Amino acid sequence: MASLSLTQIRGNSINNPVAEFARTRCPQLGLPVRSSRVGFRVFASESSSKGPEPDLSVNVNGLHMPNPFVIGSGPPGTNYTVMKRAFDEGWGAVIAKTVSLLLLSSFHVSLDAEKVKNVTPRYAKLRADANGSKQGQIIGWQNIELISDRPLETMLKEFKQLKEEYPDRILIASIMEEYNKAGWEELIDRVEQTGVDAFEINFSCPHGMPERKMGAAVGQDCALLEEVCGWINAKATIPVWAKMTPNVTDITQPARVALNSGCEGIAAINTIMSVMGINLTTLRPEPCVEGYSTPGGYSSKAVHPIALAKVMSIAKMMRSEFGDKDLSLSGIGGVESGGDAAEFILLGANSVQVCTGVMMHGYGVVKKLCSELKDFMRQHNFSSIEDFRGASLEYFTTHTDLVHRQQEAIQQRKAVKRGLQSDKDWTGDGFIKETESMVSN
């Protein structure tokens, strides 16, 4: 088959994608230059049906990953030990748990209070079996967890250590800050100095500190989002992904704002605001902390169809409004199999993030994901991710168009329908052929 492979246009920049991005994105004035992003050209190559092993590697905003599977920001990326484990197991990239200047030791002292304090228990599960049987399959997961509660200095030290030990692996920092330009600039500067490869901006955490205009409070306000994205992209010298909240009416609106404001990628979706349930014995909500709870973020298998719809909408918008610009899309939501990942890629995702799946199945699940994705690719004779990325987008349309297509198809089927419609249609000359036209075997 004719396969598509990605070849980087810029000389030897693939050897040092971060340095190349910094040179092209931030010239002397330190401002982003959209037209000079690292680009890729698509070439066709011939391969037989018995061709080589499917290639899972991807190039996203100039960053090379051995496979499209990315550890999503959360507990699986909360410290050096677990992020190292992720790299050793073979994950394509790791996004660390969200950090902020709120985690600075000096910040805590100055306010004489800890601003990030998690509680336990902070998770709750939804199972498929009736009456909440503990034997049922887990289909939903809720968390009321905040961003990292570890000192920022410690996280930065560990970022640097990871990049020194794994210089060729992709480490992405998830960052979130209050509505303060100087704060964003300081955070970006501090984190970039560790050598991370990209930023994912947390505009989507559905719980915790909305009064400080953090997380979803920004992602749900397009005017605020545009301003903050402007601050970030004027300072950052590495690729920036904006992580979108699904808790909006039209997710394409904030995604469009983020891209127009200089972000190189969109990640979607973060968790869905939810109340997991009420314990019918105690009459208290779950997860229950000293008899009380708070709405939190919903994830796992049950959100997968919702995530697919959001990613599809973003991908169609990006394709129609941004064309062939070197922008990226990272799909998130209920990925537990290679098939789940293939669906996101078929809808245009360059990479696929997994967070809750790792918490349920462990870091080794990446081997299963890669194996199953390769099986899917062999089944369809795809040799690379680009062979099928976005291939299913064209099959989504409006309900009005579906009605028109079905009516047209019915008319075509009627026109070629086999057999006679009525006894009056029999003729003497064609009797044998007319009989045969109504035989089923």
C-alpha cells in the first residue's frame, strides 16, 4: 500500500527539537512567530501487505515520541520515581502533575497558609453492576484531587534530573497559575530552565480554587483565556498545549481562542464535573470526607464517547480554520485499549493521553496499548500513525444531511430492486428470468 511518512523539513533540528523550537519561535524580541514553527512534509512510500512492523512513532510540534501514548497529568506523573517508571515501561511521553507558584515554600510562608492541601479519601468508583456491587467492572472514576502538593522547588529539581537521565524522552510540564501576568511569566521561566520539552496549560481542572481564576475558571471564559494565553505565548520558548475543559457548551470556542493566541496544541478533554453518588445507607455523598464531599472530576471508560465527540468537534474546527499549520491535538478520555486510542487518532489526534487507566492497570499497560494498536494497523494495512490519522472525520455531518443521504439511497435501491413489485408485472416473454429474479439461492 502507499503509506505516509513524516520527514522533518528543518535540517538537523530533529536532534534537538526544543532548541530548534526556541530559535524559531522566539527571535530577539522574544515573541512567538507562528510562520516559523517546525514543520513536516508528507511523502508517499510503497509497501506490500507483508510490509514491516507498523511504526507507532509520532512527531508532534517538533517533538519525537516512540509511540503516541502519553501519561496524562495527574497521580501517574506526581514525582521522579513514578515518571522514571513510565519512561522505563516505554511511554511515548510523560506529562507531570500540575505545578504552580502556589507550591513555592516562600509563597506559603508569606501567606501563612498552605494553599494546596489534598484530602483522603479523594477518589470514588462507579461500577457496571447494579447496586454498586464491588465485583462489577469499573466504568467511572471520580476525583476531588488538587494539583501537586509538593514544593515547586522539589518538582523542578526532579524535572531536571529526569531530563538529564532521559535526554531523548519527552517530558511535558503541566502548569497552572493565578490571574497574574508576572506570576505566569515567573512560573514559565522557572520551569523552562529545567529543560522540559513542552508545556500543557491547565485551563480545565473542574474543582479547586476557581475564586483565584485558575483551571476551568479560565477555560470557561474566552476573554480571560485569550489574555492569559497571550501572556504565556509571549514568554514561552517551547511548544504550548492548552488543555480544554468539557464543561462548556461549545468546546471549539475556547480551543479556537487558544490556537489564535499562539498555542501550538490542544489537549482534550479534562474530567467532567460530577457527583459520583450518594451512599443509600449513610445518606452521605461519595467520596466521603468526614461525612461531607464536593463535586469533582469524572473520568474512565464512561466518558470515552463524550471525549470522542469533543475531540471530533475540535479536529473539524482545526482542519477547516487552521488548515495545514503545524498544530497538534491530544485526545484524552477513557483509554484502556489500543482500539480506544485508534478511535481518537481516527478523529485527528496526534497523541493519546492515559491517566485513570494507569491508576487502574499500572504503567505496564502501555505494552498492551501498543500491541493492540499495532494489531489494528495490521488489520487495515496501515504502516504509520499518519496513514489513518483523521480518516474518520469526513464521515461526520449534520442530521439534515443524514436525512438527505438516506432518502437518496432509498431511491437508488428502489431503482435497482430485484424482482417484481406486483402480479400485474408478469410478462409471457420474460417469465423464466422474472421467476429467477425472485429466487434467493
